[in-house]
Amino acid sequence: MVDDPNDIQAFRELAELVRRRADSVEPVDPLIAEHERAEHHIGADVAIWALAEELAGSPRAWYPLIELARLSLHDDHEGAMRRLNAACEREHTGLALAEGVRTLREAELPGDGLGLGVGQWSPRDHVPEAGRQIVLAALDAERPLDARRHLEELKSRDDAETRAVVTELEPRVAAAERL
């Protein structure tokens, strides 16, 4: 993680170790009431927060900012959106944008994902997955015209990976337009 603070797989594996460790910690004072599962979850989130915050200090780090945003999305929406924008500004291939929009979609905030995408996406410069996530966010937000517009922008690239994404999304966008 020191060499590459954006190694998503390594971060997830380390986060899982931290979560398991946080879940296994017993209360310091045995006279304290029993821990509920939610308290363990909060403890694990705090441990993940500390890990992500430590790694986010690197000016190259964008994935830890995505994790910090995910953890703070419901308690500090504005701060989470700032972190997602900062992650996108640190990473220039569109990977951070794809992860950021996916994070917002998974949190059932597709409109925010679409907004992040509109503000950050460069169809010719970013990986096709960024465009895919933006089109999916538009569909999730029930905005088929936006989905169509972004799909058409994605078509401006002509490579095998983009064609595969377009082929996957075209029927979904068309179905949304019919509704």
C-alpha cells in the first residue's frame, strides 16, 4: 500500500483484516453491557476510516478518498462529495470516477453519481467503465434522455472495450426510453 495507495485489491484485503480484528476485540471493561453487532460494525468502520485517512495523505492516493467518502456519505454528504471530487482530480484515467459513481449508485444516490459524472467525465480520455457507470446512474435516476446522451458520448471512442460496453447498455437505454 505504501508503493501504490490505490491498489484496490490490497486495500480491500487489508480492510477485511482490520474489520475482522475490530470485530474480535472484546470490551476493555467487562462490566460494560454486551456489545451489539451494530457497535462492532461502527468499530470496524472507524478502523477502516483510520486506514483510509492514513493512506489518503499521499497526493497520489485516490482510492482511499473513495473509501472515506463511502464511510461518510450518510453522515456528511457534502464532505463525501468533496472527497469524491478530489479523488477524481487526483486520477486522470477515469478509474476514480467509475469507482465514485459506483459508490453513489450503491448508496442509492444515482442523481449524485450522475452529477459527479457530468462534472468530471472526459469520454475520450477516461476508461469506458467510467462512462458505463454514468449511463447506469442516469438509468437508476430514471433519466433516460441523459442516459442516451451519455451513451452517445461514449460511442465517440472506437475500441473493443467501449464497443462491448455500448452493446451491453444499448438495450437498457432503449428500454428506459420506451417507458
